[in-house]
Amino acid sequence: MKKWLIKNKLWFIGGLVGSIGGFAYYYFIGCSSGSCAITSNPINSTLYGLIMGAILFSMFEAKPESKNNV
């Protein structure tokens, strides 16, 4: 379990940073009319930020090189 957590730490860090950013976006900018699907609700905004942060941070993960490079 510990190896899995260490291997996927960028996903978790990205999710944490993204969720904080998503909630901050709702809090400071948000949609007051309620017609915005993502920013009108703090849960939607936080979950969207979590997913986007995890995807963004996972892009910086080092990929192992293939042994069959030509």
C-alpha cells in the first residue's frame, strides 16, 4: 500500500491543490445566479478542480524508458 501511495503521490498532490483551487474559484469568482453548472455549487467546483489538478500534475510524472528504442 505504501509503495502505491508513493508511486501515485503526484495524483494526490494535484488533487489536493486542484480542489483548493476549485473551491477558491467558487468562493472568489463563482456564479451568483445559479445558472453556471460548475461554479454555482461549491461541491461541483471543488470536484472539478480536484480532477483537473490530478490530471495536470500527473503530466509531470517520469515515464520509464523502453528498452527497445531504435
